[in-house]
Amino acid sequence: MKKSKYIGMAVMAAGMLATVSCTDFDDYNKVSADGEMQSANQTLWENIAQNPQLTDFAALVKRVGFDTELNQSRCYTVWAPLNGTFDASVFQGLDNKALMRQFVQNHVASYSHRASGTIGERVLMLNEKSYGFEGTSAYTFDEVPLKDCNLPSTNGLLHTLNGVATFYPSIYEFVTDSMLTKGMEVDTLQKFFRNYETTYLDTEASVLGSIVNGMQTYVDSVMITENMLWQSLNAKIQVEDSTYSFLMPTNKAWESAYNTIKSYYNYLPTMTAQTFNGNNVGTNATMPLDNAYWQDSLSNRYLTRNLIFSNNNPYNQWLVKSPAPIGTDTLCTTTRTKLSNPQELLAQAKQTLKMSNGKAYLVDSLAFLSWETYSPEMRFNATSSVLQARVLTGNAQTVRVNNPDPSIVDLSEENTNTLSYLWVEPNGGYAKPELDLFLPDVCSTTYDFYCVFAPSLETGRLTPAMPNRVVFTLNYCDANGKLQNYVFKDESEEGKKKFDEYYETGKQIVLATDPNTKFANPDAATLTAFSNDVTKVDTVYLGEFTFPVSYYGLDGTDRICPNIKITSPFSQFNKGLFAAFSRDLRIVAIVLKPKELVEYEETNK
């Protein structure tokens, strides 16, 4: 009576008896017809338990209780390693959860997978790993040769293996399992990533049980584990059919990178910034801040957000192709950051580990370039209404020039099909136009400042092409939380020479026009101001400045960030300056280039 529930499966299995051996020409792996019939009338577990060559496999299966499942009616295919072809003691040392996933479920698949004719398939195992099942007359499973094939059972097929299918964890399993990473000294990484892990009961997928004390119980509970960090990194490294490469920093690499990045995100308990009320400077805005939390959170964020690369991304496919194709000079992270030094990054790996869905590179150092990752070059376009703090004593409008003359625009730059700039024109003879721009998200580091000027390109504008004489004043928060002003000064020999030439020209124009006019001395503020070349889009270097504190992420309603004032500070009464320079401001952008990038470019010219 015990076998009655397997009659249907037995009839099906009887049809499988024609091919039992793995080859048509090697008798060592054949079984007798009597053995076939006996096998077909028994469950998978009974056939495994009665096979003297599978005692090691049977003991491990029974230890985790999977013998019961193999004795039921559900159809499975089992690839069972033979005694002596694997080290059973390695698996005996695992706890039951690991033994089930890494060994038992690694050799069992749902449904019937028959070795017959020519096959070449990927078989999905119960632990969601997949292995190649291949061959024509001789067959392999995960490149391990089969000995006996297609041994029929009432609930499936049994193949025997001359070895084991090697279990590889997914990147997610590896990083979050301290047993798998034992001795690798990555517990800092592991602890951080597991902080974002949550596990919950999937009530829809679970099998309902009885109500106990008013609470619903479940006969079969299905638990779902998710990780918000992986989601934010756009990396499905828990999915078996994905493929990724992962830079896995050791504790040493983590600490070094963290301390480096940390210095760029220095905050104060109260952050202060200058605010504007219409055309007037308002009261100072302040923001209370958990500065230690912000610094720690952002340091960890920028440490981890560039560790993972999808191997399906065209930039990264060379990581998994052999030999590597031409064009291995860039990697693109799952957060879309492009890294230009992949060879240097991978050279830090002291061990490369194969995973079921990619590779992990164990590194003692993270060779990220700061300007590509946590301290980028910043460009503040003057035409952005969000960045305009105010336009004072001037009429402002955006000028857009399509397909500008290449003689005035460097076509090697990106997005040169359209040139846009903000034109601030004095609204009266006495007006001194001023443009104030917000500079959000700067870090506590040293930048080289540049202003990008445009020439006069307004349609129908007949104003003579004269250069500017412009003063730049930066308002920022110092290390003590006090607002300060810093005036950039052009004290270079070239700047002085340029001013003398322009001023002498203006003097001659004024005196020639009205010899009786007393020539005005230049305003003190303009002596070290900046001038531009009006024949082209001119990027003028202003100087370097170190921000004592970071403003990254603080640019909200109260605009907690520095600002820069751009002004032509002379009036029409200064005849020499008025004759030699234009007070119209034509500003494309303010650019902040991190000092590390400047030094790198100088070294690699």
C-alpha cells in the first residue's frame, strides 16, 4: 500500500529504462535490468539510502531532514556525489542551514532532467544556483563527469557524480555571511551592509496553519530578506541570474578611505549662510545640524556607492571577457559614476573570488580619484534661476546662441551646440550692476575658482566690444560659524600689465575727447580686479580658496550655502575706466575645480 501513491510516477519511470548508462560504449556505468526495475519502483530516497556508494551523501541529506522530501511524490532530479569523490568532512562541519543550501539543495533540481542524446542546458537548483548539464554520449554536471545516469525512481531521476558541484555564493550571500568571509578581515564592510537588511514574512506565499491564541500560524513560512542599501546602489547582487564585479574593501581599506573622505564633509553644529530678500541682503540663515551624523553618513555613502559594477554594462564587459577587448580604460558603477583608472583600482586586489553571479575583488586599498567620486568639479551656470541669489541695479536676461562661431568657443568642450549666458546690463548711468550666485554643495576642501565670460553676442547689439573690470567677493562660513567675505584679487604680472594697457587706452580716449577733463584715478577696488578677453568665451582664473566647512546636502529652503558677488564697481564718473571697460556683465558660469584635479592635470599634461 505504501507504494500506491507512486503508481503514476512508476509508469512514467518505466518509460525511461531504455537509457541508463552515460555512454553507449562503456559498460562500467550500466546497471542490470533487474536493478532498473527495482530502482523504478522505489523513491529517490530509497534508491539513495540503499546504494552503498552513496552513504556519505545519504548521511548529509538525512542530517538536514531532506530525506523526507525525497520520499514524497514531488518530482526531482538528484545528482549524487559518490563516496570517495569528495571530502564529506568539509560539509559535516557546516551547520544545518549552510549544509542544506551549500550541499543538499546544490545537488537537487525540480522536475526530470534526463541525460539523453545531445544536451546543453543550465539547470536551476533548489538553492537557485544554476549549473551546466552537458554532453552527447558522456555527460557532465558543472563539468563533473556523471557515472550512472537516469536511474529511475517513482518521484524522479537519480544521477551519480564523480565529485561535487562547487557551491559559489552570490555576492550578497558572501558579503553578509561571516562564515564565508572568515579570516578576510571585512567585518567593517559586513556590519555596515547588514545594518540595512530587513527580513519579513511573506503572508501570501506562506501556507496558513491554525489560529493559536488569536494569532495566525503558518505551516510553511516564507521569509523575504531585502536590503535597502543594495536598492539605493541599483545593484541586484542577490539575484542569481545577474552578473556583477564588486570591490570588497578590507578593514584596512575601509578605514583609510573613510578617514580620507571624512575630511571633505566637515560640518558645524550650526551652519550659517547669507540670505537675500529681493534685492536686499536679509538676515543670516542658520541650520542646527547633527554634524557628526552627517559627516559619518556621507563618508560611508561615498565610500560604498562606487564599489559595484554591472558586467552587462558595455563599459564593464571587458571584466568578464577573456582576453580583454580593446577599450579597458573606464569602469561605470551601478550609480553611473565613470572611473577612469580601472587598472589601478583592480591592481589593489590581493585576492579574486568567484561568485555565482560575478566576482569579488578583495582589496587593501581603494584607489578612487577624489574628483570622480566624492569631490567633483562643480559648475554653477549663471543662467540657472535656482542659483541666482539676486541681480542688483541691472536688467538681466538669458542669451542663447545656437551653433556659435567656433573661433570663440572651444569645440573640444561638451555641449557647445548652444552657448548660454546671463547678460546683466546697468539700468542707469550711475548703476553698478551686481550678480550674486549661490554655490550649493561645496565640500570642505580647496578649489581653484574660475569665471567663464562670454563676448557680446546679443542680436542687434551695437555696444563696442570692451572687456570687463570685475570684482569677485565670496561669502562663506568660517570654522567658528561666523560669516566672512573673501575678495579674489588678480595680482599677477599679466593682470597688472593688462590693466595698465586698458587704462592707458581709456586715458587717451578721454583726453582726446575732452582735453580739459581731469582724468580720474582708478577706483581702489579695480586695481586688482579681473579683466577678460572679449574675442572669445574666456575662462578667467580667479585664485584658490579653501572652504573650512562643507555645505553638501544643505541647500534647502533657507539656501544654506556660500554665495559669490560679481560686480563692476566703477561709475560713469570714472572717465578712464568708463572709456576702457564695459560694465555689462556677460557670465556663463562659475567653475570650482578641486585642487587635487588641478595637480593631477598638471602632472599628466
